[in-house]
Amino acid sequence: MTPDMNQSIPQDTAGDAPVTQSQTDAVKLKARNVKVFYGEKQALFDVNLDIKANEVTSLIGPSGCGKSTFLRSLNRMNDTIDICRVEGEISLDGQDIYDKTIDVVHLRARVGMVFQKPNPFPKSIFDNVAYGPRIHGLTNSNSELEGIVQTALEKAGLWNEVKDRLDQPGTGLSGGQQQRLCIARAVAVSPEVILMDEPCSALDPIATAKIEELIDELRENFTIVIVTHSMQQAARVSQRTAFFHLGYLVEVDDTEKMFTNPTDERTQGYITGRFG
Amino acid sequence: MTDAAPIMNGPTGGGLTTRNSNDAVSKGLKRRYAAERRFKAYGILAIAFAMGMLGLLFTTIVSKAIPAFTQTMINLEITLYPQDIDPEGTRERQALSSANYRNVIRQAYYDLFPDVTSRRDRRELFDMISPGAVYEIRDMVMANPNLIGERVTVQMPMSDDIDQLNKGQIRKDSPETERRVKDKQIAWFERLENRGLIETVFNTTFFTAGDSREPELAGIFGAAMGSLFTMLVTLLVSFPLAVASAIYLEEFAPVNKWTQTIEVNINNLAAVPSIVFGLLGLAVFINFFGMPRSAPVVGGLVLALMTLPTIIIAARSALKSVPPSIREAAYGLGASPLQVVTHHVLPLAMPGILTGTIIGMAQALGETAPLLMIGMVAFIVDVPHGALDPATVLPVQIYLWADSPERAFVERTSAAICVLLAFLVIMNVGAVFLRKRFERKW
């Protein structure tokens, strides 16, 4: 147990070093000593991780390693689970998101989320995308709302496919389209960070390729954290990769380095397919 | 051959066991299919039995009820002599309403039977016409006083016994002492019939009047309105309360001893005998809060208490069945818990909640026992105009009529059951319609 912790911390700070040197990209999300408990069971142990702005950070690791738990603690989705408890500090732009003064509704408007299974609301395509802006009162005029919806759908690469049937139910789209609709729905609130929890696991390769392309485009405007089971996907879309194992953050580094020359042998083992 | 032998041997050696298991499977298959066929047959039999019973129930009720929808009437030509109705010629309402219309009818009626002179015979003759005929003339005159002095033909109901005779429910060949219609009356009725004065018409009274001691004047409308007001109160009280409790328990309440206790108690409440709720209504609503007796508002409250657990349980399971991914999606966009519920969970759960509500309401509609405790079993002639007026409800009305000795109430009891069933069907159709609307919205 202790060796794991010792290892994760120096590696993380090592990963931190180039950031401070280059100074070009600021740290958007900062996690320090994050521990997550489900009742008595501890799911995450002292995770320290910096997520930089306008980059795609992928979280990889075998099932049950805590990567989804970590992702969900970044926008406090774990709050909806009664027995879940988060310790340590997670800050967004330097502000602790678990602080009492932080409103969770406001936080989730800033940190959006896309889920594993496409989960459009059983409403029209338009209403799906317009829902976020509506509840947050981003606009009062209909034409402005239409503009927001169009922009969001364009950003999600779905506009051309659905522009003639915005009043059709979102659940009638194909799986890949549904997932892009969910991305458009998250984008419409114009968050700063988008969290994606295995967004392609329920999709076929072609739909996956489209989403990956999209993620790359979205990086310009958003900070993206993506959990994925596919190492190829992590290699394709992300700039930085973090490897989780048994609740510990084992290693985090530039994606290229992680997949060619990882420091930790567990990372090496996982990447080469010896376990996981 | 020698080459072939081992090759043959191989498969047959292995085939021995294969064939054995094949045999076993095919033997078993027969049995399995037979079991399946048997099970299917049982199922069809069970359904046929249930449908047969239902059909029997409906045919007996409807066939018994059909005579209640017609009424034997007499078309009598009456002269509205001013000296009988308004001797002073004031045309005041008071005078008109208390005038001797009985005399008016009697004169016209006795004129048809000049041979009947004895006092006793005349009384029996007059008994053939319903006592309600008097009110019919009165209402007609009060609505149009200009008729006084005129000669008019009025259609009046015959008494229930004559009505039953006309419908063939009283056998003419049975001994006179065993039936409620005298031989003389039968003869008079036949004379009336021969003159073409008797007519069998659709029984509108049954659908427009309240209860009455005279079957030919009794109607279901009072009880139907009572049921309607009671159901309205029940729905208005139980639906919001039940949905609110279900939402709180399902979406907001923490899981601890308190909520578990509440849950167990709600489930227990659903099993409490309904008459206990009636006692509670009597003790709390009537004796403690001093609410009026026999009023739909009290009945509605009592039935609402009875319906609450049913709707709560149905609503909770409907809420539970909304996929968690919808909640996550809404939370992920920054919806507040209340927004998640009102925008997403509740609309999706609505069809299920409505089904539960209708089941609860149907139960409440057919409930009799608790209403007996709060006085809704009273004999009430007036049609209620609000939830505070004394009223009775359909099942209690059925019970009251079933308890009445008059032969004509038998068919009216069945007819009232038909009305109750129609009420139920309308409610269910309404529920289906609402469900469809909610489902189409999404």
C-alpha cells in the first residue's frame, strides 16, 4: 500500500514539472490527496493529478480501478450517491469545488459530463440541446436559443444530419448520433470542462471514429477529461494519460511517453496487455 | 475394408455416446413439448373459465336491468279546472304549489270508469296511478300557469305494481292473494290498454331523479352525483398527497430507520380493512372537526385516506422504474434535484402513477363499508349540488335498493349496477386517454 502511494506522488510532481516550465497551458483542475469512500470501502487513495486547460487527458486502467469514480468526483456527480464520501481537495481554477460556498448546480454548469451510454432525454432533439441553456437561464429570446442550439449541434458535428428534424425525438437517432447529441447537450451550456465517461464503449468503430475526431476539435474550446477502456483511443485522442490501478494513480505523463516508455512497470504491464 | 473399419469405428465409438444422448434428448423432448402443450391448455381453460364467468355476470345483470329502462305510462286527458287549482285566481306560487292536483287527476280518471262507484274500488283504481303523477301536474302548472282552465293530455307514470304487471313480472294466473295486483285492477288495466291509453316509454326518471320510496319515481342520478362529488374530493386530496409523498420518499428522503418505518407503515396501511377508515372518518372528521354528516366531502376524505397507500406504492414503483441514466443526464447538465424530478422523472413516471391512481379510484368508487359509518347510507331524495350536500353513492344506493321489498327495485338494482360499471368504464377510458397523451408528448 505505502509503496504505491510513494510512487504516485513523485511521478505526479514529475508530470507537473514541464507545466510550470512551459507556462503555456494553465492547470484547469487540480486534485490533491483525493480519497473517495463508498461506505466503508475506499475506492480511491490519495490521488494527485493536474489537468491542463485545452488538453485532452485520458484516464485508463483496468475495470474497478477508480478512474470513473475519480471522473465523477470532478463535477461532484458522486453527491447523488448517498454513501459516497470524498476527501482531499479538488480545485477548479484554484477554487475548491467541495467548498461549502460552491453551488453544485453552478459547478456542473462549468463542468459538463457525457456518459457511457448515450442518454438523450425522451424529448425532441431541439429540446435536448436547449434544456441546459433553459434551466440556467442563459437566454430569454427564442432566436438566441435557436442560435445556441445550432452552434452546439455544429460543434458536435450533428447539425447537418438533424437540422431538418429538430422536432423529432432524440431517442430516435442512431447510437452514435445520440452520443453526439449528448455532447451537443453538454456543449450548449458552454462549460469549461467536459468529462467523458467511456463515451464510445457502446458505439461501433465508425461512430467511435467520429466522436474521436470531435473530441480533438472540441479541445480548442474546452478542457476534456476522458475515461476509456481502449488504450488505442487514449493514444489517439489524448495529450496526457493517467493510469489508475486498484484505486491508486500509478502514473501520469504525456501520452506519447506513457505508451512508448512508461516509468512504472505496472503501466508497462497494462499497456502491453499482460493484465487488465 | 481394414482401412475403413477403424474410420467407421471412430465415429461409431464416439457416436455411441452421441446417439445415446440424442435418444435421451429426443425422448425428453417429447415430454417437454407435452408439458408445454398441457400448460398452454390449462392457461386457455383458465382464461375461458374467467371469461365465461364474466360473461355470465354481465348477461344476468344486463338482462335483469333491461326492464328498468322502460316505464309504463298512462296518457290521461285532464281538464285543469280553476276551482280546483286556483279558486281565488291569484296565480300565486304558494297557492299553485299547494293546490289539490290529486282531485284534478281523480276527476279525469274516474270519468274513464263510470261503472266503478264504491269508495273502496275507487281507491284501488286510483292506486294504479303513481303518487308521482300529482307532482308532474303541479310542476307543469307552475311552469305555465296559463294552462289553468285548459284541457291537456298528460303522460303520467303508473304505479310500480302495474308497471311490473305490464312487463310480465307479475303472473296473472297466480292466485290473487299471492300477488300485489288485484283481479279487478288487472281487468281495469286491460280496459285502459284496450282504449290505447297505456304506453311503455323510456324511463327518463331513472336517470334524472334521486332516490324514492316509490320505485317508479326512484332514480340513480342523486347517487351518481354523490359518487361524482365523492370521487372528486378523493382525487383532489389523495393524488397530490400521494404523489408528493412518493416523490419525497423515492427521490429526496435519506435511507434511515425513520423512512424505513414510514415505508412499512404505508404498506400496512394498504391492508387496513376499509371500515376502519370509516370509523376514523366518523371520529375525526365528523365528531372532532364537526363536518356535516352524509356529505361527499367527508366520504371523499375517508376514501382518500384509503386510496393514499395504493397510489403511493404505485407511484413509487413508477418513479423507481425511470432509468437512472435520465437522472444522471439531467444532474450532469446542472439541473437541481427538483428540476430533475419535475422536468424528467415525473413526466416519465406519470403513466404508471396514473394507472395506480385509477386502480385506487376504482377501488374507492366501489367502496361501501366506510361510507355506512359516516352516514352516507341515509335515504336522500334530493340530488346533491355540491360536496357539502347530503348524498349517497352508487354502491350504497345499490345496497339500499337490494334491501327494498318492492319487486320493481330488483330490476333497478341491476340497472344501478350497470350505471356503476359504466362509471368504471368511463374512468378507465379516461385513464387510457391520459396515458396516451402523456406518452405521445415524449
